[in-house]
Amino acid sequence: MAASSSSSSVRQRQPTAASTAAQQPQLLLQEEQEQQEPPPPPPPPQRSALSRALTSTANLANLLPTGTLLAFNLLAPTFTNHGACDATTALLTRGLLAVLALSCALASFTDSLRGPDGRVYYGVATLRGLWLVDYPPGAPPPGDTARYRLALVDFLHAALSVAVFGVVAARDKNVVRCFYPAPPRETEEVLDILPLGVGVLCSLLFVAFPTRRHGIGYPVTSGN
């Protein structure tokens, strides 16, 4: 009886040792996989209120095309004869302001993208996408141009750009002297208060509805 019981206990230990030996490679494989798996990425840092404020302030740089503003600063003194306008120079000044205001509106519908060769190409936003103006014909497609299609916010930006340009023109002393050489007191108060109010309102709307376009006359970022 003792011999039979000892033999049965030996038979019971043998499968247990075999199963343990079979599990050891699996455990080693799991440990190797855990060691090879990269650690989970850290959560993205939360942006501070100052960072959000600086980003919103930086968006104001796109409120008025830099090329249009530069052209106005260069041409306004000459067209207005440094504020001493006659009938001809007043007409030319009105035409200049109309052309530059139209330029601000049209520039809001332009955008740019970086092609496969690394160069930046400009185009006009349409309902179907971005129509590239200076892209070489026959070249491979630059990418997904459909994501640059027109949106309602583009028309808002165009109106804001024209309004801000009107504020800049109304604050220019040569333009004011050309159209209002001797304004009454009420007109002077309107010319002092209204442009500031319009500028602040347009800035707030532009911060609330920022643009992602970098078209003609706007600064181009490296992400385009």
C-alpha cells in the first residue's frame, strides 16, 4: 500500500512539473514584450491663460494685409498732396482708398500651401477648394486642396479687414485733411472716437473667429 501511494504521488507531481516548464517560456515572452513596449506618452501640457491670450493677440496680425498697409503708407501722402487736396487729388485719393479696400477684401479669400518641392504656392479659395495661381502645370498634385474651400468665416474676415482699413485711413492725418480740411467740432469728435470703437470691435470679432488662412499679403508660417 505504501509503495502504491508513493507511486501515485510521483505520477501526480510529474504533470505539475511539466506544466510549470511549459509556462516558463510564455512568462519570459510576456516579460520581453512588456519591456519592448514603449511607455505611454505623457499627457499634453495644458495651455495657460497667458499663452491663450498671446495666441489670440497674434491672430490680430492677420486682420489687415501687410502689403495693403504698406502701399497705403507709401501712396497716401503723394495722392493727397500731403493733405492739401484739390478736386483732382481728392478724386485720386478716393480711387486709391477704393482699390486698397477691395484688395483687403480679396486678400481674405486667398491662401497658400507648401508643395512637394518645399516651395509656397498661392491660390484663391473656391467652393471646391484652393485654385492655385502660380503652381506649375503638369506638376504632381500638391496635396488635398479641398480643405481650403470657401467658408462663411472668410466673408466675415473680408468685412473686418475692410473695416479696419477704413479705421487706418480715417486716422491718417493726410486723408483727414484732404476730405475735412476744417471739420466742425462734432465731426472731429466722431473722427476721434468712431475709428477706435470700430477697431476694438473688429479686433474682438477677429479674436472670436480667427482665420487660418495665410494668403497674399499675410505672413506665411512654416506649417503651410
